[in-house]
Amino acid sequence: MTSLVATGHPLQRAGAWAAAVIAERDDPSRVSVADLDTVSSILTADVLAAATAPKGSGRYDWWKVLFALYPNSKATHSKRSSDPDVLTPDIERLFAPDLPGAGPMRPCTFCAAGTAVVWAKSNLPLFDTSKALNTLPPGVPGWPVCRGCRIAMWALPYGAWVTAGSATVLSCEDRSAEREFARRNVRRARRVMQAGFTGLPAGTRPEFLVLTALRDATDGLCATTLWSFKNDNQEPWLRVTRTRRAIPAFLATVDGNAPLRRGWQLLSLSLNRYDDEGGIATSGASEAARLLFEAEDGRSRPLLGQLHRVLADADGAWSVTDREALVRLAFTYAEEVFGMETDLEPVATLIADWIARGTSPRGRLAEYRRAALSDYLLGSLLVQAYTRLQLDGNKTQLAGPELWKPLIRRQPRAWEQRMLLFAQVSVMLQQRGVPVGGKEPDPQQERAIQQLADQPAFAQIRGDEYDGYHDYETEQA
């Protein structure tokens, strides 16, 4: 058996990839015993530096990370020694090889390798809460953990997206994406140790980084799961979000199509949040990346929902070109990610005609905005529009009730179809010269888009917020 195995457990797997990156190996299975010794020495040195660091330093910020994951360990306990010489033996013991005859051999909890070492909650993140009792068999003092997995579980924060109180790890069908996520996070961990969290770009998120890795996934289809968790002594929690397998193909499609790139950049710019001094407090590109992840508990913002909010904003200031790009992005996402095949043009034409031919198009548009996402209200509005146009002697063939059914019945994807319908109606109205937004297009926004026009759609994700900080040490020198 190899010295290190990336198992199916997401925390151990993230740590195994981090150990491989630290050891400069392209896969955990290539990590040798000598490599484990090297990684062990690095972990020990970093843990000791964090455990004895003065408050307010970058190293102390790394201690906060360790405390969030291993709150009762020798390195984070409130009664730990501040003398590195005193603390060193306890830390080295965490990663030391099994000693012959040290105790009965048991299969490792993670990889099934034989080991005599057992660990409990103090050294293992997210295994039980402080309220849990009797979770182990009688006479067993902890979970058996072999040396490779012990090192992996403490290399975990290097391969995870960490904050001062939580961590996020990646599970992915594409091993190259897992390695890329770990590689960038190892670099980010080094920066935290040097400059603290204040030295990182504001408003970034782990989803922002994942898209970089997913865009280059080998076969274009790749399911991804993010596991975000907190493990302190108060109330541990776990949040799971996932992307669909078609997301890499969608990213490649967007990057290879100019209108779709424009749509994504517009969406990203609309999500920027600024501080009082005009600087970016929250990255819109990061928030846009988050929209591609669906929470296991259903508490997440879907991409189509956000695009609907952007397009339905009564104070929106989109040009025809911008609105067409956003609408095209919505339809492409529905087609490639959800596999939806929709022909909404006849129904959209019906609603657009009804709005445009009214004595008060703005009033009818406002009425449609209120009804757009409700199956009952939309059904009532369609009956009203159909009847009014017939009474007005409309000479074109109107979309009848048989075409409304997928939109107003409670069936899968009806909600998404109603959002797409609104998107198509809004662009039809603007193409006809019917005012949809309350403001004129912003020239400053247009200049920002032009600056991004020749860049890949995900240039923000691939650019300075990560790749630029490898110069940090040089800049400090």
C-alpha cells in the first residue's frame, strides 16, 4: 500500500491533495515515506510558529484557522505552553511513524491501513460535537488513524479555503481540478501566515476559485461538491453545495462566445458591492461564481433567479445589446445545464403585443412584473392578454392555452420557464422601443464592459486576485 491515499472522505481527501502539493507530487499516491517526513517537518514548524505567535501577527491568524478546526488540540488549547521547545514533542508526536509494539493494530478509519495510533475529537475536525457521548465501542479510546491520514488531516487547512472560523474543501470527479484547488489554497495559506487575512483580496469566495479549475476540466462534464464547515467548541456546522456535471461545458461555451462573455461580465459587474471610498468590498465575479452552486438544503441563489432580478429591475439601465446578452446567457444556462428545450417565442410575443399596444405600456409591464413568477397570476394575465388582443381584432395567430400549459402548471422546471419567458418578453419590448427600465444606460458601465471585451469571461477569476500574489514576498523585500 502507498504511504498516502486520497480516500472518499472529503476532509481527508483535501488534506491528501494538500500534502501532495506541499511535497511537490502530482498525485497523493506518489507521496513517499520520505515525502511524508518532509511534510511532517513543515507542518510541525508551521503549527509551532502559529501556536507561539503574538496576537495581531499573520502567524496568529493561522492559529485562528487551527483553532477553528482542532479547538482542543495541544497546539490550540488555552493552557498550551508558549515555549516552542516545550511544545515541540507534543506536535512532533502527532505525525510520527507508528512505533513497533505500541499497541494492538487496527484498520485506519480512512484508508484501512493497519495502525496502532488512535485519535479523538481533539485532533480530528468534524467528527462529533461536545454534546456527543459514547460514540466509540467500549474500550476503544479513539478512531484508528494511520500516519499518512494523520498528516493529511492536519494538512487539511492548507488544501482548504479557510477563514478565521471555517474551512471549505472540494470533492470533484476531475482529479486535476482537485489538485488545482489544493495548489492555489496552499499558496493562499502561505500568504495568510505571512500577512494575515488582511493581506488577502476583499470579498473573494471559494466558489470563485473552483470555476478556474472546472473551466479546464478534461472531458467537459464534472460534478463538484464544496463542503464548508466549522468545528469549534460552540456549535459545529456543515454546509454542502454542488455544481451540476454540465457546468464545465457551460463555462467553456460562455468563454468561447462574445455575447455570452458580455452577459457574464454584465452579471458580474451588477453584483459588485462598493465601500464608502469607492473600492470593491465584495467581488461581483466571486458572487456570480457562487450562483453556479446549489445548496443541499435549498438555501442558495440560483443563476436564473439572479438574472431574472437583474432583468426585472424597474430601475435597470440596460442597452438593447446588454439585455440581449443577459437573456442569451439565461437561455444558454437553461439549455446546457438543465437540458431544457424551450420555445417561448409565441407566448412571449403574445405578452409583448399586449403590453406594447396598451394605452399605458409601463402600467401593463408593471402588472406583468408582479405576475411573472406566479403560476396562477401568470395564467390570469395570459387569459386577459389573449382576450384583449382578440377583441382588438389582432390579425396574427395568437399563442393559445395549449402553449401556456408548461408555464402555469406545477411541474418540473415551470418556475425556470416563467423566468425565461420574462427575459424574452423584456428583450422583445426593448427591441420595439418600449421603455423597460427607468434609467438610461450608464456610460461608465459601458466603458467597464469594453475594457473586458477582449478578455475571457472568467479573466477576473484567473487574474490578479490569485495569480498576482505569488509576488508578495518579492514586494515585501
